[in-house]
Amino acid sequence: MNNASKFTAISPTAYADTLGRTQVMDMGIRELWPRIPRLAGPAYTVRCPAGDNLMLHAAIYRATPGSVIVVQAGDVDYAVAGGNVCAIAQNRGIAGFVVDGVIRDVAEVREARFPVFARGVMPVPGQKKQLGTLNQPIVCGGVQVSPGDMVVADEEGIAVIPAAQQEAVWQAAQQRSDADAAQSLTDWEASHRAKVAQALQSLGFTEADSAL
């Protein structure tokens, strides 16, 4: 199992339990076609100025196969990529895109089954007149993403695992997943009921309060 496959095997929810809120992108960045298979890979980061897509188009020829291209776009008024760009990226072995911005030609992208997570779709393309950055730290979905960070995305959300913490976070998430899988719903309910009761009691809740 290669490194990305190892991370793909675990849901972003398990990583979120370990990482906390700061490493999970906001809910506005979502899968752009239904039932996208879980996406995982090291980040190749891109920053595009508002209204311009040059740097993303440059990135598809520079990112290594298996990479997830993660984009800090400057706005949601102009598409940073379309069907041909996604097709070329797919042909070059790019695992998928995570875009804090918008794309276009989503029907083509869906038909090709290329994984794209973004804020939405806009038919108007950006221009290619300004430089941004490639493979430098960016902010995407409210999370700082550095080159080589592991990005895991599916319908549950998008987790970003800092490169220096990848193995420790994976092990913690795997242990959490294994424990959940080994526990029956009956056992989970009993534990959950006890935790809820304890939390209510610690806050001074009484059954009389439930009648209010």
C-alpha cells in the first residue's frame, strides 16, 4: 500500500477527530459531482490572483503524479479551470483538485470522473495575465496548506494533515477507526448515554429542566 492509499482508507471524520477544527476546510468547498471516490495525496499548492488562472494551468505540467493540486483562487467570479485542463491533469496522473474558487465544464469533469472539490461552478473563464505562486504555503478553505501536506477529501469534508505529523495522525485515526468498527451500536449507545448524562450533570441539568 503506497502512502496515499494508506490515507485514502480512512475517512476525513477520523482525521478531524484527531486534528481538530483548524485543519478541516470550511463546508463551502464541496465535491462537484456525486459520489466522488475519496481523494488523498500530497498537496501541490497554487495561488492565483483574482480573475486569473495562469498559475493553475502551469501547475498541471509541474505537479508530480499522485499529487492533489490545492488552489487559493482570488475570487469566485471567474473559473480557474475547465474540462480540458482537468483532462490534461487526469492524463498526467494528478489525483484531483481542491479549489478555493470555482471551475467550469463540470459535466465534462463528471463524465471523466476526475475528482474536483470547489466552491461551485462559473462559466466565465479567468485570464492568464498575472503571476501568483507555485508550491508555496497558501490558505484554502480557511486552512493553511503547505507543499507536501496530505489532503484527504470526500463527501464528509476535507482534512489537511501537516507533513510533519502525517504518521502520528494516521496512526491515531486508524486506532479510532478500528475501535469504532469493533464496537456494536448497543455498546456505543451505552457509552454515549453515560457521557451525555455526565455532561448534563456537570452543568447542573435536572430532569425538571426538560419540562421548560
